[in-house]
Amino acid sequence: MCMTMGAPGGPAATTLATRTPSGVWPFRMRMIVVTAVGLAAIAIPAVGENHVAVGLVLLLFALPMQLVVRRITRQVNPAGWLDIIATLSASAAAFVEPSVWPAAMLFQMLNAGGSVAFLAPRWTFSLGAASMIPMTAIAILHPGPSQVAMLVVAGLVLPALILSSNHKSEKDKASAESVRVLLERQHEIVTRMSAMLIAIDDPALGPEARIVDLVDRFGWVGDGAETAIGQRFGELMPIIANHPDVRKACANLRSEPLVLDPIAVTDQDQTRHVEVELFTLTSGGAVFLIEDVTEREASTAMVRYQASHDQLTGLANRDELMERAASELLAKTELSLLLIDLNGFKDINDTLGHYAGDELLKIVSQRLQRSVRRGDVVARLGGDEFAILLPTIETARLTAMVEEISRRTRESTIIGNASVGTSASIGVAQAPLDATDAEALLQCADIAMYEAKRSQSDYRFYEAALSTAPERLDLLAEIAPAFERGEMTAYVQPKVSVATGRVTGAEVLMRWDHPTRGVLAPGSFLDIVSVAGLLDELARQALWRAVQTAAEIHEDLTIAVNMSAVNLRRVDLAEQIGNALASHGVAPHRLIVELTESEVIDETGVLHRTLAEIAELGVGISVDDFGTGYSSFSHLRSLPLTELKIDQRFVGGMVKNRSDDVIVASMVELGHNLGLSVCAEGVEDITTAQRLYELGCDMAQGYFFGRPMPATDFARWLHRSPESVLDSGSVLD
């Protein structure tokens, strides 16, 4: 079958190769047989003394008459008329040579008997008459005992053949009527569906079955549709007829309709999909309803693709990854799973917008794909989290690949006009070494990734020892619900003037009031908040609690609140602060935003712009933990700072350690030279407080002056505290 699959009737409509019309070969076989018998009669004297005349009758009468009848009827193989000619030719041969009369009579009866199966009853009657009348006349002219006996037998057999033909005709009519009704119904369906209908006579014959009806709404068979009736199914539609599913369905045909799975039909570099539905006919035939479902299959494939792939990056999604992992593990394949989490992605998203974040995710996905082997699975699990499934890889190759992936994630990227830098924390787990099922393997990789993030390592392989502290994972699972339940509470620690001992302000410190573990300090959960992506929410709650505390105490005291670099890169942070101050009626100068020295360095300039916007509101800005970072004087001078806080690691040892004392003295002098007020953290005794006074330090903070207390208790504490906390001579609770 020569096809060009395309739209129905279009330029690429299906066409058939040039074929011999159905019925030509049966006609040719008749001609060949008649010619062979005629020549044999001429060549074989045993036929009779008039054997040449018999041969000439066949060659000069039978052959020309068949051609004449074919031309008159305009049929390729007019079987009924050809059978009449054959019967009359046999009678003519018997008349010329009486010795062949019995053979001619036998041939005529067989010819009439064959018509019962293939022709209408009128042809059986006509053949009987064309045989009996001339053969009886010949028997009278040339009497003999055998002729009489055969005429008697023929006289008895012929009526039986006619009755049988009539009975078969009635059955055929009933069957044909049911087929006609069904085909008409199918025609309507095909017309509405733009499908193709092929009816065959005997499905058990498979590709050899004959086509009895055809409706081609596609134009797949082109001009050949007119001559397709009577042709073999396998000749017209070889791809479908010889398909294993179709052959099996034909061999095991049932009464109910059978719908086969779509079949791909490829020809001339085009592939289309067809759905074949098979119906049985009461006549024993069958109907194939062939529908072009290429678009439906494409839509289904798209749905399947979307269900198993990430829409942004085109990578496999979590479901696809887990399905592949489960399949590989079921096959006893050794697996390695990499869990990759981008560091600082939220800052980029918040600073440059979601478009830039999406572009970065697509670039990272491309880099990951270039880092793996053919057959490895790269997936995006959601947000900024990726995973790579590596079947059967040696440890040395695995380590090299992990390092390569880590290096690629650190490559800077140009998005718009901005150079964006990022990095990743990678957790690695192996099966069956670390786990034997997909979910457990992913959990192990997650534990390793979390440990890499906590330790600020590029990557970490899973070890059983990492699971010996499950409380960290428990806290990670509990942190989001804790925010929803309001378990994050504000504590306040006072700040005092070193010169007067008076309380000049306070710092808000967030605590986790855990229902079973008690009050947790930031050091035990702050990194978990970061991993969970909740730093912004923590800062928002701290800000509002600080402003609320400032409003409640109704005094001209400052309230400090800590902000991380993540928070300070939010483009709307200054607006949030302004709204919080306005909603509580608190003057901007009473609020101080603290950031650690290590977060001062910002090559993008986003943090500097945010601090400038905050300073324009009149809010103070303090550098916390000064002395532990690597900021330069130029960085400090470029920021709108109002305060410098000396880290407690230097303050706590300054009385006993000469080096710490010198460092603190230098920091106090530096802060004053920059026009900043200076606050010392971690003051726990009177000696340290006195030394700070001698150095000219402005403010101090520590257990000696007051421990952190719930914000609700701070106002009461202020009310009952001495005018100068130094007058108490002891640590205040």
C-alpha cells in the first residue's frame, strides 16, 4: 500500500499504487483454461474423431464470446454470463463430437452446482435450462444408454439445485438487509466522524478476506475506492490488515464490538495514529471502523508529558523521579540520588523579580542536564530544589560528578543587565547502601542536603550518623505549623547607658515557645527557619512585635530588631517598616534595624539601597557582632549607620585578656570617629561595665543589666527597676 497520510482531501491525501482491478485475474484464468482445453482437444485424437472440431468450437466460439460479453456488460468478470457461455460451449462440443457428451453433461451440472454458492437463483435456473434443452436434443439425435441415465439424474438434481439456490437467496437477502441497515448506520457514523469504513466477507481469512463495502472519508485510497469492492483486505490496507492485533482480533472474533489500541501508520516520513473498531455482521462478515486519532493521541501524549514533567524547565517532576527510582530499585539496580537546593534563590526572586528567578531556574536545569550521562534523570521537585537519579555509577565517578555540578551551580549568570551568582547545597544518598526504597532514598538525600546547608558545605554524602539526631528533622517538620499556631514569641533584653546606668532602649529577640521542648533560643532553630524559607515571616513578626512594644512602654526608648541579609534584600522592606510604625503611632527614630557585620558586604548593591530607604524614614541602623566579619572601613562608611555593636566574644574577655581589651578600645574609637554610638554586648559583671565606661563606650547590653524577658513583662520590669541599674550592684532578673 502506497500512502501519503494527511488531511482528508488535502494535497497529502492518501493514494493507492496502481493496482490490477478486482476480478481481472479470475477472468484471465477462464481464458487460459478455455484456451488450454481447446488446444488439448485439437492435439489429442483420443477425444474423438472430431476432436479438431471440438477444439475449434472452444477457441473460435467460447473465447470470442467471453470477450464480447465482457465488453457488452462492461464488467471485469461477468461470472453469470460467462457460465452461460461455458454451458453452451459444452453443448456445442457434444453436438460436434457425441463421444464427449457425458463429460460435457457432467461439466454443466458441476457448473450449475457451483452457481448456487456464488450466483443468484436466476442464474442457476438459466444454467440448468441452457444445459438440459440442448443436451436433450443431442441425446435424441445421438441416443445411447448413458445419455438417458444422465438426463434422468440431471432432471432430479437440477430442481434440487434451484430450490437450494432459492433458499440461500432468501437467507442472503435477510443477511444483506441486516448488513445494509448496519452499513447505512456505519455510513452515517463515518460521515459524522470523518472515519473510514471497510466491510469484509470473512474475518477468519484475515488479510485474504474480500472487501464488500468501503467508505473512505479520508481519501486514503484515492481513485482506488471505486474498484476496491471485491479486492483482498490485505492488498488495500496491508499495514492495518497485517497488524498483529488486527490479525489476532479477526481470528478470535466475538459478538460484541472490539476496540483495538491505536496503530501507528507510517509512510513517506509521516506517522499518523488510527484507532480500529471491529464489528461482526450476522452474515459472518465484519466491519472495520478506522478513525484517525492522531490529534487525540498527541493531546493524550501532551497530558501524560505534563503530568510527569515540570512545566517551567521541562525536567521530570517528583512523581516521574520517584516512579523511575522505584522501577530501577525493583530491577535491583544500584542507584545514587542527588538532592540539590539552590542557596539564596529567594533573595534573587525577591530582589530581581519572579521572571529573573524563573530564568535562573531554567539556566540551572540546562547546566544540570549537561552534567549527567545519557539515561540519568534530572528532575525539579519544586521551587529551587532539583534532584538527579544516577543508575549504576562508581563512587569515584559519582564524587567527580557532584563536584562538577557544584561548580556549575556557582557559575555567575547574566539575567537582563544583572550578574546573578548562586550556589547549591547537595545531598547524596545511595541504594542499596543507604536505603532500599525510593521514599527512604529521597529522605536520606534530604538529610544529607540539610547537613550540607547547615555546615555550609558544597555537598554531603549521607551517613547513618546523620540520622542519630532526628530532633533536627522533627523541628524542620514542625517549624511551619509553629508559625501558624503563633508559637514564635518576642523576648526583650534592655540596653543601658554606660555613663548613667539608665535604660535607653531594648532589643527584641525571637524565641520558639515549643509545646514540648520549652522555650528555644534562636541558635537552635534559626538555621531551620532559613531552610524552611520562613526568614521573612520571622522578621515580619519580630518587626511588628518590636513596634508594638515601643508603643506600649510610652517612653522615649529605642527598640532594636534583627534583620538578616535575606530580609534586607526585600525591595518592599522599607515600606513594611513604615506601615508598621504608622499603624502603631511610633516615631521612626525609636526603631533600630540591626544587621550582622558579615552581611554588610553586598556586591549587588540591593542591600545598600534598602538600608538607604530605611534611613530616609528616620530609622536607626546598627551593625551587630562587629569584629567577627570582614567588612572594610570603606563598606562601613558607605552605609547610613547610626550604631556599632561590639561582639560579646571580645567584651566577655576584655578584663582578663589584654588583646581583647585593646580590640574593644579600638572599636570604640573607630565607632566614634565614624560618628556612631557604640554598644557593647555580653556584659556580665560590674568590672566589665566599669572598663567600658573608662573606654567611653556609650551603651551596654548583657545579663549584668537584664536577661531577655517576654515582651509582655518588659513594661512591668521598667516600672520596678531602679533609676540606674548600676545602683543594684547585681545582675537583674
